[in-house]
Amino acid sequence: MANTFFNYFSSLTDPRINRKKLYTLDSILFITLCAVLSGCNHWDEIEEYGINKQEWLSKFVDLPNGIPSHDTFNRVFSLLNPLELQRCFIEWIQSIISKSTQNIINIDGKRLCNSGTKGNKTFVHLVNAWSNDNQMILG
């Protein structure tokens, strides 16, 4: 997964000044992707994920300076060209999907326990979509 990922994002322009780079763009992107796929939603959570998974992450990316801070993740992503990042991401996802011979999506939904009880709470529904061929949750 990692080599394919890095190939598709190698054309992404790194807008940072070379002498100030402590972390490679590849490592920042890879840690962020893994963290987001694991349910992280904020820069603080992404940093915490990186710290907790540093040993595993170091199998795929060089981390001589450890895990970037949440401020570093935020700053780097704010500098990236969003259209360029989107193009790289879409090309990477399309390459994964194109490897599938079938596109079977399993959908599972349920209402969370105790939601909507006694008319004073709203119903909370959880829906998951699983791609068998790609072995990934889509939503």
C-alpha cells in the first residue's frame, strides 16, 4: 500500500522552505491518511495517533525527528494546493478501485442503543459501507 501511495503523491508540490523541513511530505501525508482512516478528525488526534503508532509507521516512512506536532500537520496542509492534493488522492483511489474485478458494496445500518428514548433524544443511526474487493470501509 505504502509504495503505491507514495508514487501517486510524488508529484504533489511541497511549498515549504527546504532548510526548515524536519519531516518529509510523504511522512506527513501517510501519517495523516492512516490516522483519518482510523477515525481521527482533528490535528491533535492525528498527532496522538502518530505517537501511538510510531513503531508501525516507521516501517513505511522515515521518522528521524519523531512524529510531527499537530501544528506542523495543520501548517503543511494549509500550505498545500488543495486541487493538486485532490488530483493525487483521486488518482490513487482510482488505481485501487481499478484493481477490483467486481464492485460489491455491503451496507450495514443500525440505530444506536438508547437513542430516541422517551421522546427526548434524537435517533442516532450508523451506516457502514464495506467494499469486499478493496477491503476498506467506504462510509
